[in-house]
Amino acid sequence: MIEEIAEGFFRITLPMPFRLDHIRSFALVSGKQVTLVDTDLDIPEGFSTLEGALQQIGRSPADIGQIFLTHYHADHCGLAGRLKEMSGARIYLSRADSEAIDNQNRTEALFQHLRAFCREQDFPENLIASLEELHTYFTGVTFPFEVDEYLDPYSWHTSGQRTFQVIPVPGHTRGQVCFYFPREALLLSGDHVLPEITPNLSIDLFHPEWHPLESFLESLQRVKYLPANRTFPSHGDIIPNLQTRIQEMEAHHEERKQLILRAVRQGSDTGREISLKIFGADLPEFDQYLALHETCVHLLELKSEGLIQEIHSGVIKRYLP
């Protein structure tokens, strides 16, 4: 599906084979050239849907001259390399997320970090094996590519006569960005601000010293007061009131922080045990892993604030009031 959200500015809905069953890509058209913001997984139905959408406006993948990526996750960049191979398009991504792609491709090192993190948090061994299989899947649906230009914070870029600014919003990833279009008072918020859910926050396995939650909350402030009349996320519908939605997300994380602190004070002392208490045990395997990360980013902040202690019991980290 393709719809025009401003003159020569289109939102394209692309399919994904998950519970979160779609991603929004955006096409800016100037003359014959197309600038694309985010792609899909490198899957046949994703490419054919994108191709069909562009055909509806008299364009094709061969007309794509620039591809701007909000972040490195496969559902946002998986098709970028294939499109670049077809069209010669230049690919733009932040420096931090370009590094993250390189780290994702260091499979053995990644698996070592993954196993160490999971074992520290008392995550079951049988689920660790399934996570490695899932990583192999995501690698398979990401067509390899080289980044042509890094997206510097607050840099300006053009597509035809249209200009837009890169807003750095680390949190969901270390290098995620949003794109702000002042003429249209429009924000492409990527996975930073979503209408119904909050983006997953995860420990960076290669940079465990990084604080995702702290960065995320700071990044919310960075976009909260932008004069954006419309905010278009990568998943879900338009966000009509950016400030209101951000306030809801801030309240959500404060509530979750208090729930996790209470769980520790009531005797739950491992990341796995706390995550089960907060999120439940009936989640799919990958969602259990995401829940563990969400728990750990809050534990990291609670420790930093001096509200809990972290000790080691063998390889397992334990958390105490």
C-alpha cells in the first residue's frame, strides 16, 4: 500500500512475517529520482510490494538514488544492499549503527557475548541455542551492503528541493536517528516513538557500559518539543500529538522501574527471575529474550542510582536491595 502524505512524499507499507506484521518505508520523489527512508527485510514479498508501490507512482527500484536508514535492524535495512546493487543508490546510516552491523557479522564473537550475557542473567541454555538460530535467520534476510556516508548528528540533507535534518535518538540502538522535515512540520520517528508500544531497549553486547534507558529518555527530550504537527513511526499509525505520546512513554518507564525495584526488594535476585515476574512466563522464546533485556536496562539504571546492588555468584549476577 502506498499513500501520499505530502506533495511528492509517500508512505509505503511493507509486509513482515512476524506478529508485528509490517514496516513503513517512505519515498521522496523529485523528478525521476527517489529517496527512500528505511526498507524491509530482504524477503521476496517485501521487494515485490515495494516494487509494486513505486510502479503506482511511475517509478521503480532502479530510480532510487539515496537510501536513508533510521537504524541497523534487519526490518529497516535488510533490502538496502539489494536496492543499492540494482540502482547504485547511496546508503546513509549513523556511525554507531554501522559499527553495530559489523559486530553482528562477527558471528563467533557475537555468540560469545550472547552466551556470556544470558548465563550472567540465568537465562536457560536451551533458549540460548534458539537465539543463535534466530540470529542466523536475521543475517539471511539482510543483504550485505557498505555505508556510503555516515549520518552526523543534526546534519542536513536534501532530496530535490526538500531539506531534512538528522536528529540523533540513541536508545533502541546506539545510533538510531529520526528525520525532521521543517517545511512540512513532519517527523519520521523510526522506532524511537511508536503509537501503541514502547521500543525494545537492549543491552549492547559489545558495549555493555552503555546505558540504553538513560539514552532513550534523553532522546525523548530531544524530539519532544519539535514543532512537528505529524509524526510518522516505522510501525503503526500516525502520532497526532508527539508531546502527549512521549509523556505516556516516560510514565510507562517510570512505572516499570518501580515494578522492577519492588521485585528486587521482594527477593527476586536474577535478571531472568525478575523478567518472569514482570513480563510473565508465557512469552515466545525471542520475546523472553527481549523481556530480559528490558529488565536489565532498568536494573542498570537502578544500580547506577544506588537503589540496588549487583553481586556475582559464580557466573550469575544477582541483584539485592
